[in-house]
Amino acid sequence: MRIERFEDAIAWQKAKLLCVEIYKVFESSKDLGFKDQISRAAVSIMNNIAEGFERKGIKEFAYFLYVSKGSCGEVRSMLILAKELNKISDEKQKELIALAEEVSKIISGLIKSISPPKISLKNLKTSL
């Protein structure tokens, strides 16, 4: 299936779901610094997928996917801290970390699908 718009990409759809959940969980948080940081990291995941897709170049798209994947790690790190600081329940933390890990795996798959195959010197010599 060919993806015509970034909105069609499963990675973007799941990242949007994660972002909405992060906003809902922390919307009443009085710790504005924490709330702002985790919210920006979550938004970064979906926005970098969108920005990379719109650039139309494979190398640029891959770069933005790696940035997006990094933001997934930041969200997971913030969720670990949120639990340590009693800002989130154990159950909600596990649910959101699982979703962030799923998004990260989907992004990894997307990166692999757009990356050219690697040719090793050993394989090159045998084909000559």
C-alpha cells in the first residue's frame, strides 16, 4: 500500500494517539515545566514524521524519522520520571510506555522500508 499523505501512515496515527493520551493525562498537572516537556516531546514524534514525509527526499525523511524515534525515547524517559514523582499511576505509565515502544518499533520498520539495502564487500566480491 502506497502512503499518499502523512496522515495515512500508521506511525503518524499511533504517534497522534500517544500525543493525545499524554495531553489528557497531564492536562491538570501543576508542574508546568514537566507538563510542557513531556507534551513537546510527544508532539515532536508526530510532527517529525509529518515534516519528514512532506520533505519528499528519502534521506531527509529518514533523518526526521530518527528524530521522531528519539522523541519516543524522551517520552518514555519522562514517563519513568513521572512514576517516580507520583505524577502518574503505575497502570497508566505501563500503558503509555507500551504505546511509545510500539510507535518506536513502527518508526524503525518505516526507516528500514525506505532505506536502501546495504551491500557488504564480501557480497560485492562474489558477485563480480
